[in-house]
Amino acid sequence: MTLKTRPFDAAEYLAPLSSRLEFLRLSIESDDAEHIGHSLEIIERARSMHGPAAIRTTAEYEQAITIINAIGDSEAHPCRAAGHDH
């Protein structure tokens, strides 16, 4: 019997906003601009698959603001980390 497999797509598992935010937070912690960029592509694909996620709780809002602030940080921002001044 042949085992059937299919490609793994993380976007399939990122329906809730909290999952997307945590995925992005962990990517930012890597300090790897290429990894962060790839994670943003996955999050965008999740948004396309599942629709935009609404912020439903204060905790989700606070987590989103924390991540947005981290992205704005000169060391965490993917473009700046890669040496681009966009």
C-alpha cells in the first residue's frame, strides 16, 4: 500500500487572528529578514484563504499593537534588517 501525502501549507492553520499574530511574533523574534518576509507571505495567503480576521478582544488588539511596534523597530523591520532604507 502506498502512503499518500500532500504538501504542508501553514496558511491552512492560521485562520484565527491570534494564530497569525503569534506566527508573526515568532518570525520577528528570529531576527532573520528572509524568514520574516516568508512568514508575511504565509500570513497573506492565510488572509486570502480565510478572509481578514477581526480583532475581537482587547488582548488580540494589544498583541497586534505590540507586533506592529516591533515591526517598526529599526532592528526588527524586514527591510531595515536586510539593509534597505524603504
